[in-house]
Amino acid sequence: MIRLLIVDNERWIVRNLLDLFGHWDKLELEVYGAYSAAEALEQLGKMKFDIVLSDIRMPGMDGLELQQEIRRHWPWCKIIFLSGYNEFDYIQQVMRGGGVDYLLKTEGEEAILHAVEQAAAQLDAAVEAEALIGRAHRQLQLARPLLLGDYLLELMQGGSAPVSQLAHKFQELECPLDAGRSVLLAIGRVDDWRDELSVADRELMLYAIRNIAEEYWLPSVRCLSLRYEKNKLLWLLQPMTDAPEDRARALRFIHGTLETISQSCKRLLKLRLSFSAGAAFVLWAEAPRQFSTLKALLGRGLGLGKELVLIEERKETGDTLEAELRNHEVNSQLGKLGAMAAYLDNGQQEHFFLEFGKLAALASSSRGTGNRLKLEIYYSLMCLFLSYMNRWELHEVIGESIDLDKLTRYEAHLSWESAEDYLSELALQLFGQKQDDQVYREHDLISRVRLYVEHHLAGDLSLTRIGDVVGYNPYYLTRLYKRLTGQSLADYVSSSRLAEARKLLEGGSLIVQDISKAVGFMTEQSFYRFFKKETGITPQEYRESYTLSKSDNQK
């Protein structure tokens, strides 16, 4: 949708051009008119315009002064000047100011239509301009460290990023680590912040901690640090080569310097830090498990004091390793509860039940500590459902079909299978309620749009005005209306105006000029053109045909 503003102090010119563009099918336009530069600026202050078609010589502020103001408000707006004078000086000033075109009013409608078409093409081309591409490239360079950090944290937290694409992503994001080499993780935690430190000061302190650690590690190992949560840092470390002796040396070096880094931060920054680190270099596919283990290790160490240096304990016996992997799998899956909440909010039922099924399968297959895992999974889902129902005030309506008293009591279910069925049914009810609510809101939106159109046929029925009334962006509203009804909003407005015009013509009491105003046309000429385009005959011919047909039926 392209917004076009027509500016001229001659009202008949504005009206004729509004009529011309209102019935031009080549571009999807929303057209507005203004009768002075001041009125144009008022409209430019309310909404974005893509093309302005303006007279040059106007009382008060002229077209060239208006051009400067337009550039200040909407620098990408294309401007076409109309003039009754062929003046070389004006043309030079227009071109220096970045005007799209300069037309004489005597050149006719085809030249004006062609100029607007060219301006629209330049709007599309501007997106691909070399300057914009260059700017986007520079912004990408600046954002690359953030993108790399987001990618690696998602990978460590068991996200959807496949390890098979690691080498490609590392190259794309210019990661200093090697996707084909093993990695060791270490987590640092600020045990407490000094009271006088502001939020900005704390950010600087985290940056200083990263620098201190890298000063110790970088001569001997590859290192990349990431900030996560408000007081924690994650380091990903690699030996210079993957030879066994280099890995062993690097491992001793990393573990041995953790306490040194902690002491340096305490002395230089007056901050106490705790660390947890992996027991061995691992493949990238195993790094999420190590990350999960280190987080749990640091959490368990919290009660032992501060300034901890904790090293992961890995016993490679089959049962212990299997339990460790299962705990990682459970923690990873529970970490996706935030995504499940988003799926519930967005009505994405298929995605939600995919993750729900994974959690249910973990609970069903658990052994040994199975009851603990079942309880953890059940009550995690319970919190998710309760939060959703509280936010949307659904307790009463859902309680009509499901016993919500059982939701907070796992023991109320005979088995995990019955608990799973209960939670699954509750989720289905919530999705069903959301679907019903969405359908109601969609129907309500369509009703409000149509009611407004019905009662304002003689007034402003621009997409922007209708969008303001119902509280939607006009571009989004047009797409939504088309999806919900199969008809464009502009076509609905036209059909409503046509239906009312027919009704008034059949009534016979109003002259055509009054009917044209009653259905929102600024001039009788534009109404004639619209009516003939839609019906194939003029309004007067329609009235005569209806009168004749009615007379024949009465005989």
C-alpha cells in the first residue's frame, strides 16, 4: 500500500486528481488531499507518506519550502512537482532538492500517472540502494559479537541449533574457536555486588572480569567469554592443538589459574567471585551437558560459602553417566518451558504438544528417582498452566469442564499416565478457549469495521481512518480483513458505496449530485465515473432502467 498526498491551493485540481487516482488500478494507492502547504504538513505529522504530488506556487509556504519540510519528516518520500509555468530556475531547484519529477499541469493525466508510477518504482529500488546495503553490512559487523553470543548460549542450553552446522555458523559469525576441536566450559559468578555500584557500573565490572580472565588464559589457550544472567559469565576454552599432551597441559593450566583470577578480581575490583569448571575437554555435542552440570554444581556450592572454585566430577561408570545424561536431558527439556508458554500464548498447538510429548516421555521412562522427576515435570507444567489461566482469567470457564482442584495435587492422580492425560486435556481446553476467543475477536473486528463503514459512507473512509477507529495499523488491517473475509477492505468500501447509491437512485427523491455527496464523492464527475465503471451504465441510466422495470412489474 502506497500513500499519496496531493497538495494544491486550487480545490478543483485536488478533487480531480483524487478522482483520477481513486479509480486507477495499476498501483495500490491510498490517496489524500491538502489545500495548502500548512495542511499538508499537518497530515505529514500524523502519518507517513510515500509520494507527494504538489503544486509549486502556493500562497504562504510554496512547494520548494514544503519540499524541505518533507525531507525533514520523511527523507525517503518521493516528491513530484506540478506547475503552470515552464521556468528553468524552478526546475533546477527541484532537481537539486531531490525532487522526483517536474511536470506542467498542461501535460495531462497520462503524464501525471506515469510520474507517480516512476516514483513508486524508485521507492522499491531505494531499498536495494548501495548506501543502504553498505550500512546494513556495517551494522551486521557491529552486531556479529552479539549474534555469536546468542547462538552459543542457545547451543549450550540445548536449543534447536544443530551441531552439524557448527563449522558454517562459526565461519559466518567469525567465531575465534574451532568447531572441530574439543572445548572446556567454565562459569564465573559474582557472589555479591557492592551496594554503591549502579547497573551501568556492574556491566563495566563484568567486562573487567572478562578482560582479567583473558589476560591469564589467552597466551596459552583459545578463549571466548559470554555474559549470561545478571551476575554470571561463561567461558569456552580450547587448547592450541587437539594433541593429548596439549589438552592435558591446557586443562591443568585452566584449573590452576581459576583461583588466581578470583584473587585478582578481589584485589583489583573489590569483588568476590566463584567458579565452576569442566573436568575434561569435550566434543561440542557434549558441551550442553557440561554446561548444565556446571550450573548445578555452582548452585549446590552456594551454601558452602563464597569465592568457590569447583571442578566437575565425572565418573565414567555406565550407571552414573546414564543418570547424568538423563538429568541433562530433563534440565534441557524443562528449559523449554518458556517456549511452551509462548506457544500457548500464540495458539501454536502443534509446537506445544511436541515439547509436551518430550517431557511426558521423559517422565514415563524414568527409573530410580523417577518419582522425583515426575513431580518436577508435573509441577513445572502446573505453574505454566496456572500462570496462563491467571493472566487470561480463565479459571471459571475452564473449571466448568475440568476439575482444577486436581491441578495442584499430583497425588490426586492414580498414576503418571492419568496425570499426563489430565494435563493434556487441560492444554487442549486452553487452546480451544483461545481459538474461540480469537474467532470472537475476529468477528467483532469485522462487525466494527462494517458498522463504521455503514454509518460513514459520506465521510472519511480511508484505510488510515478506519484503522484508527478500530485500533489497527491500516496496512495490517487490510491484510487481516482480506484473510478473514476473502474480500479487500477497499473493495468492501466500494461495494457499500455502490449499494447505497443504488438504493438512493431507486428512491427517486434525491438528485444525482446529492447522492454523490451522500456516498462520499467530492465531485459529481467522480461519482459518475465510479458508478459507470462498477455497473456499465451511468447513474441516470440506472435510475431510468429501475423506474421502467418497476412500472412494467406493476402492470
